[in-house]
Amino acid sequence: MSRFSSTGPSQRQLRVGEQVRHAVAQVLSRGEIRDDVLNNTVVSITEVRMSPDLKIATCFISIVGNTDVQTVIKALANNAKFLRGRVAPQLRQMKYMPEFRFRPDTSFDNFAKIDALLRSPEVARDLQQDDSDESDTETHKDNENNG
């Protein structure tokens, strides 16, 4: 039986991912990468997921503004080796410096879809119907107890 669960990342992966996220965000915020696309865009590293062997760091990004996210991802991928060198001093405790991969963060889009669904008239109608069913049940129980 394996002592590793397949339910999610280990504590070590989570801890290292957060350290990598912080280091990459610092380099990006200081504007150390000389790239026109990146210099004109505010890039936020929302999450970093580490591979089990800690050799690959998948960075999820979101951008502020109307810049195409795929253009920003290509620019980051082109500068990944430079970025790797710039974060190395901050991650010197790691045995291997991870390879960076960049992906768009779609979680905010998913949150917006869920929020829109919850605010839709159909869901509001169903919630009102459930509330009235519960009060009818409570009224019926009260009448049984009093009678």
C-alpha cells in the first residue's frame, strides 16, 4: 500500500509552490524581464502547482487589462530560463531549480459562471419554492404538536 494519497498535492508541494509563486511574483513586479509585452502588462501569479518530484512548476497567471493572455504566456515562456536564473537565489534551498510552465488561470471565470447561475431567475425561483416548502412543513409539525 502506498503512503502517498492520490487526492491532492503533498504539504511539501504546497509549501514549495507558494515559495516559487512568491519568488516569481517578485521578479515580475520588479520589471527585471526585458520584454515589451510583459513591461506593458500587469501579471499576477495566482497559483503555482509543483510536480511530485518538484522539478516542474506550473504557474497559473491572470492579467489585468485587455492584453491577450496567450500572448503573455508566450512572452513568459520565452523568458522562462531568464526567470529561472533570477529566482534561483531566493530558492537556493532546493536541490533542483524547477522548470517553469505557464497556464492561464480560469478559476475566476468559473467563479463568475457559478455566481451568474446562482443569481439566475430559475435558481431564485427554486430557492423560494424550497423556503415555502420548509415553512409549510414546519407549520404542519406545529399543528400536530398543538393538536
